[in-house]
Amino acid sequence: MNYWLTKTEPGTYSWGDLARDRQTTWDGVRNFQARNNLKNMKKDDRVFIYHSGEEKAIVGIATVSREFFPDPQDAAWAAVALSYYKPLKNPVTLAQIKSDKKLAGMVLVKASRLSVQPVKKEEFDLVVLLSEK
């Protein structure tokens, strides 16, 4: 299993929207590195949902329910289907992540603008643990 983080503006599509819809097409990504990450996602991989903008926090976990397919808006790009898995007990903010030395190597810290990024298993587990405090 692989682990990922996807960013979304809560006003565009939020964790609450995914909780309501139960599944969504994750499309509209227009960055080559992020597109390649979408293409590398496999069915059942775990995906953090990160609210960007003012909130700047990981709020929940989705799973990849359909591996990459052409973006419905532009077939030159990629999309995946994500399904609701579970919320984090408490959101984990970017400030919390940056203040934890064990998470200093996260792509979220080093390349904060990348909208779809890999997460190491150890990082994923630690963020989940932080959410339980």
C-alpha cells in the first residue's frame, strides 16, 4: 500500500463534501509532477485530504477506489476516484507538522505547493497519531 496527500480548497471541494458524497473524481490537477503522482496511485492506497487556504490542515483519510483514467475535462491530464474512509480524530495543522522534527522531510514541508504528493508510511502513521492527541 502507498500513501498520499491531496490538497483542496475547502470552498471548492471539502472533506465534508467527500463525507457526504462518499466518492468523488479527483480531477482538475494541472501540474506534471502531481499528474504523475495521480498515475502512481493504486486501488486501496490511503490518501490524506488536506484543506489548503486559511485552514492548512490534514482533516481526513480517503482511499483510491479507481486508479488513474483520463481527466474528464482534458484527456491529456489524469484523474482518480477517491472514496471516503475516515476522518482524523482532530485536524493536524501544517504548523504542527512543521514543528515535529520527525516530519521535517515530508513533501508537504519541502514542496508545499504540490497538490498531489507521496507520504511515507512512517509519516502517515505519525500524522494519524498526532490527530489522536
